[in-house]
Amino acid sequence: MRVLAFDPGFERLGAAVVEKVKGTDILLYSACLRSDAVLPFPERLASLGREVEKLLKKWKPEAVALEDLYFAKNVKTAMQVAEVRGMLIYLAAAKGLPVHHYTPLQVKIAVTGYGQSDKHAVAAMVPHLVALPAAKVGVKKRLDDEMDAIAVGLTCLASLRIYPQS
């Protein structure tokens, strides 16, 4: 099973491709896709959409996994993140892919075993669950969004193992 997972955002969209091979979870790709802050929001959304289409074409996932939106204090930001989620759901549906949604609580429990874990605990646990390739040249560390996308993908693989599709 190959999953394209996302931590939705419009400034930074965490993306990861994880796969279950002979009982082992493998990270095939991860990145933090960015949109240009000087562009109007519709153009930022289109830019991210084009990048996601490239990922769908290149990695040919069997499913897409998204972290659910939790409501932030900034309603405008929350609405724009919801619109990014809508775009991701549309692109997956257009390819006939199932979309799996996970709450932050579900991701934290799946990755750390504790639902009240913080982002640092999730990021610290991910390398224990899947081998991370060396960071790209010039990149000091992976951003939280990228690590969260990996965690969402691992959550999806674990949940599909427990609750297989019929």
C-alpha cells in the first residue's frame, strides 16, 4: 500500500509518500511545499495544486491521507487551510483515490502512543518508525509540516492495517 499524505497548509504544505513493503513502513519521499506569500491566495492554491498533481503522477499512490483541520484563533487562516484541504480532496477524488482523514489526536496516538504529545514528541518519534533519508543539501532540518505529513502517512498505514479496506 502506497499513501500520499499531507499536513495541509497554504504557506507550507507538508507532503510525504509512505509505503508498506513486506510488513515494513518505508518513506519514499517527503518535503514541505511552499507557496509565494506575495501572490494572491487563488494563485497560491493553484501553485500548490500543480505540485500535488506532479506528486500524484510521479508516485502513483493507492490512497491519500490528510490531517483534519483543528480550528485556530485566526478564522481567515483556518478557512484558507480548509480550502487547501478541499483542493487536495478534489485532486485525490479526480484520480479515483480513497481519502483518509485523521485528527491530530489520532496521529499523536498512532505515532507516540500518547494523545497529548506535542509536535516535538511527534518529530522525535518519526525517525524511530521509519528511516529518514539525509536532508537535502542546504536544508538544516525538516520543518514540522514535513514531519507531520510523514506522521499522517504512518497513521494511515497503521489504520489500514487494523481496519483494512473491504
